[in-house]
Amino acid sequence: MLPGDMPSPTDSTIRQPHVLAAAATGVCQFIREQGCDPDRVALSAGLRLDQSLSQTASLDLAGYCLLFEETTRQSGHAGVGLSYGRHFTPDMLGLIGFIAMASPTLGNAVENVAELFPYHQSGTIARLVHQDDGCARLEYRIVTGGIIGREQDAELTMGMFCNIFRHVLGQHWAPRAIWLEHRRIASAGEYDDAFGAPVHFGMGVNAVVFDRAEMGCIMPQGNVRLLDVLRCSLTSLSPAAAGRAAEPAVDPLLSRIRTEIRYSMGQGVPALSHVAETLRMPRWTLQRRLDGMGVTFSALVERTRQELAREYLARPTMPIGEIALLLGYSEISAFSRAFRKWTGVSPRLYRASRHSGGDR
């Protein structure tokens, strides 16, 4: 096992990914506005919607995502996530939203959201990336396997992120672009109404792309003293913090390397030099740090391939040929041989056993 590796997914001690209940603020009324019964939708999603629930209580992340997929199915409205996210202001988002609002500048707000979002929602990666074209992007991706329906969640989260910018730049602000992992699911007009910007589908990550110059804008309710209190509250109350208390310490650099490998895999098998460049450190320094941890870069890549393979195979409609390409294999046969080596079964058999109730 590599440093920081988790036990097998069948281990009952693993905490399931959660999101703080603030992310469901006003959801019952919203579901009614879609012409659906909130209790019926929640039952289908495996959630119990209690309007007296504290904003810092935890909701199962898979159930939260399914809540919006079920609303879509029962209402017949494909733009559910766009509608919910569009009207979800930062103050509705609970601690992470108040942290953004209390930050001194918009740049600080985005940095804080990227850093602290996994405390608000576990099983998730968020990061701020500076591009070479004068833009930056705030990225978001659920990395936990087994959460199949996540399209609506991605779209509503992009709307929530955009509203952080609009809190300081005004309601007519629009991003440079929106990136979405999935294919288009709503009408072009709905995307335009929600974002007012080009939307690129089939990307490796969900992201809001914006002008870096905007990061210097002063937040109207910035309060550094309050910010410190809010940060402490979030990191101590969240499911992510509770889970980490029981887990072995993981070198932060190792976590960042794994994250970069995950992000890069869709564009081909990443090289050590590419990851070093992204992390803004010399290649030899990164190699030395890995040597000090007793880990090889190739082992990290292989481990990531295995994790992603299982996640992708959990999506029943995702073609195995597409999975092979996303993992850097030129042929399905090469991927099948590798997967059989990892698990002892073929990708097709693994998928079939998983969806027939098998537990591998």
C-alpha cells in the first residue's frame, strides 16, 4: 500500500462522502417549483429532507447528487441544476459561502473556496489554476467512485461558484467560459441564461474560467477576524475533518501529486516533468521528494489508473473503449489485460458483477 492509501472500498470503516446540509438550502421549495413532491423525490434518492436540519449537518453526497437527478427525471426538466445553482447565493451555502464573503479580495475568496471546499464536501477536489492567457479557473470535480449521476450537481455547483463572483462584480458579470465534464444535457438557451458565456462540454474537469485581473477586487463584506473564526468552524465541524482525524497523516505534496495525475490522465499518461511543471518545482526536486517518501512516480500513476478504472466502470453507460482512452491505453485489449492483472477479472465481468449486486 502506498502512503496514504485507503483500504479496499469494501471496508466498512470507510466514511462515505458527505456534503454539509447548507448545500440543500431551499431545496424542498425548489423541488415543488419543478412540479414534484419533495418527499417522493428524496425517497427515490435515499435522503430524508428535514427542514429543521442544521446547516452543518451531513448529507450523503451520492444521495445529494441523486436528489437533483431524480428531480430531473420526475419533472422532465433537464435544466434543474442550472436553475438551482443560478439562484443559490453565497450566503445560502453556509460556512464556505460566508468564508468567501468575509475574504478581503475576490482572489482571496476564490483561493479560500479552492482550499477549503473538501471540508464542505468530501470526496471532492477543488483548485485554482492560473492560465497563461491572463485567465484563471476555479475547478471542481467529484473524485469518489460510485457516484454515477453527477451532471446536475456539476451544473448547479458552477452556478454557485459564479454567484461568488457576482456578489462583488454585480449580477451582470459573466465568466470567460464554463467547462463541464459531461455532454450537453440542457438547451443552449438555458446554458446562456445561467452563465452568459461559452460552455465547453466533455472537459476533464468542471470549471469557471475568469479574468485574473478581477481577483484584486475588494469584497464588500470582507472581515479578516470573522474569516479566521469561520475557517476554524468549517475545518472542525465538517465530515472531511472528522474523517481525517481517524486516518493516517498524508504528506500534502503526495496528495497534490495524486490530484495532478488524476487531472492529467484524460490527456494521456502524465510524465513526471509535466507534474513538476504544474506544481512549479524542478523535476529533480519532485523526484527527490518522492524518493524521500519511498514512492515511485510510476506506482502513483498505476494506482491512479486503477482507481479511475473502477470509477469509470461504475458508470454503466460509459463505453469501455472510452475508458481505455481516458486511462491512456491505445487499445481496449491493453486496458483489459491491465485490469485483469489488477483485479483478476475483465472490465466487462467487473462491471456486470457490480451492477448485478456483486461486491468487488
